[in-house]
Amino acid sequence: MAFSTSINGLMAVQQDMGVISNNIANAGTVGFKRSDTLFSEIYTAAVGPAGADGSSDGVLTRVRSDFGQGGFEFTSRPLDLAIDGQGLFVLKNEQETSYTRAGAFRLDSNRYIVTEGGANLQGFAADADGQISGALSDLQIGAALLEQKSTENINIGGNLDSRALTPGMTPFDPTNPESYSFSAATTIFDSAGTARQVSLFFVKNDIAPGQFTVSARVDDALQPESVLLEFTAAGEIDPASDSELVLASYQQPEGAAQPVTIDLSNLTSFGVTSSVSSITQDGFPAGELTGFAFDRSGIAYASYSNNEVRAVGQVAVATFRNTQGLASNGKTTFTESATSGLAEIGKPDAGARGFIRPNALESANVDLTVELLALIEAQRSFQSIAQAIQNENEASDALLQLR
């Protein structure tokens, strides 16, 4: 029994040294999680009532992974991602689903986000309007053109000088600055993506000083619609006044009418010089993909040549009831087991899943000093057990020499 106990101990320490050596060898591996060995007592089980037949398979119980947070190495690559928290990236390779903390991804020939081994990163896709869906799928950064969008809404903010005089020239003529009090212009886009200029003209009423008639011209065509904008004595728009100018006659290139609504509710009429503080519109021409970046919620935003930005997808993150129970699958990946429980997959930056650190990689959580000391300790244990075997062998020889 002494020989058996020592040999089992020797084999267990040898495996322990292998685990420690593996930790040391992977100290520079991105997303690597160190392992340690758990031992159980063997001698008592072998000689006491706990051992049914007085035998045992060894003192090594199991090898477990340590999912402690590693440090972060920041890079310039947009596809280098790290998780700050307890979650894991979800990968799919054909029908196999695995999980990892290693976030060094790349794009394949179809612009899907994959690992160096070709497994697809899972996430939630976005629709054409940039809204994230709830369906889990392979995450892709498409290179398709962003289709143009015709302008439907214009919003203008600013001030119309309440001290302004009524124009001396009548009737209103957009080509004659003497016939209006103030003007502003912006660029809009039609259904073909062509830029067109909208000019707004404000004519102060000669009867009611707090009123301005607002007209619009698209390129060189004066639109038939106008609106009377009324202000209170305090310079705010009167609640009873119209605050929208709808260009119902505006024509698209194909001849169809495309109304454009101009929101005037952010205008004031104080006793200061007329000016425009902001003017925005919601149309844009077609654009080509120029780049992309992730935020802390794992949402990938694509940038286009027309200065538009659209969400194209969001990284999925998984958590487990017992992360320590995950089974190692090699190459810094893990799979579910009966001990870990099923994956709870959701969006980053929510609950215990942690948030995404873009342009960063998680380093291995290996402390070389600790591992080297553990290796020395395991080596001494190995030598001690080997000495015990030698002593047992000498004792056996002594017994055989008795006469």
C-alpha cells in the first residue's frame, strides 16, 4: 500500500507540474485563464471505512480554471475587444457553440467577425435604421452602400429681431433683400440623393409687430406655401400660432410630391440681432463605408462617407451560474457542462455581464512569480515522494535479506 500511495502521489504532483508549466507557457496568451489543481486525501480513504476495497485512483481530484479578471492591453485595432466583467464572448463554429475571453477578432472574406480559427462571433444584428434586433446571429460588418434618404424634416433655431423694421419694398420678392427682414438657408437632399438648397424668408408684419410671414424657396422655385408666425410680448412663440411650414408642393425628381416639414418652434423674437443658432435636416446622399468602432455596450457603429453613422450590430455576452464549471475546449475556449449550467446570453453593460472595452485585449491572468514559486513547491513535493519510494524500496530490500 505504501508503494501505491507514493506512486499515486508522484503521478498527481507530475500533473500539477504540468498544469503550472502550462500556465507559465501561456502567460502571454490573450484571454488565457490560468488553471490550478485540486487534491484530496488518499491514505485515510485507502485504509479506513471510506475505501470499500482499499484502493484509490489517485490524489488529484480535478483541474479547474481561474476566471479572475486579467489586465488590459490597449491597441489600435477596432476588432480587438475585451470584457470588463464576468461575461464571455459567444462563438459558433458550424453547430458547435463555445465561449471565450480572448477578443482578438478579424473579418473574413464575407466581412463576418471571426476568431483567428474561423469561429463566428455571435451578436444581435441591426436593421436598416440602426435598430438592434433580439435575434442571435453571426455578427457582420457589411460594406454595402448606405442608401440615400430624401429630406422630410427641417428644424431651425435662432432669433428674429423684434426691433427690425418692416421691409420698405413690397410685395415680397426673394431676389430683393429689401422685401424681407431676414433669411436663412440650408441644404436638403431629394430622393436621388441630389443636394438642393432651401432658403427661408422672414417678413415682419407692418400691422402686428409680433408677427412674421415665413416663405420658402427650393433652389430657384418659390414654394406657394407660407405660414404666419406670431410671438408674444416676451419674445416666445404664441401657443396659438402655427409653428410649422409644410412644403406640400415640393417635387421629387420622379415627379412625386414629397412634403417637407419645417419646424419653426425653436425660434424666438428678442431685441437682439436676427441670427440662426442651429439648422438641421434628416436627409443625406448615398455613402460608402469608411470605418467602424465599438462602444462600451458592444454596439458596432459604421461610419460612411456622407458623414452618417449607423449601428450595424451588437456583441452578445454570456454568463453562467457556475463559470468555474465550464469545460476547457482548447485554444482559450470553453463549452457548457452539467456543472456550469446553461448560458445566459444577453447584451453587454447590463447586469453582471460586464461592458466592452474597445481597442483592447485582456491579458492572461497569470502571475509568473506565483507560478514559479508553485513550480518550486511542486518540484520539492516530487523529490520528497521520490525519496519516500526510495526509502520504501530500501525497507523492502532489508526485509528480503532477513534470515
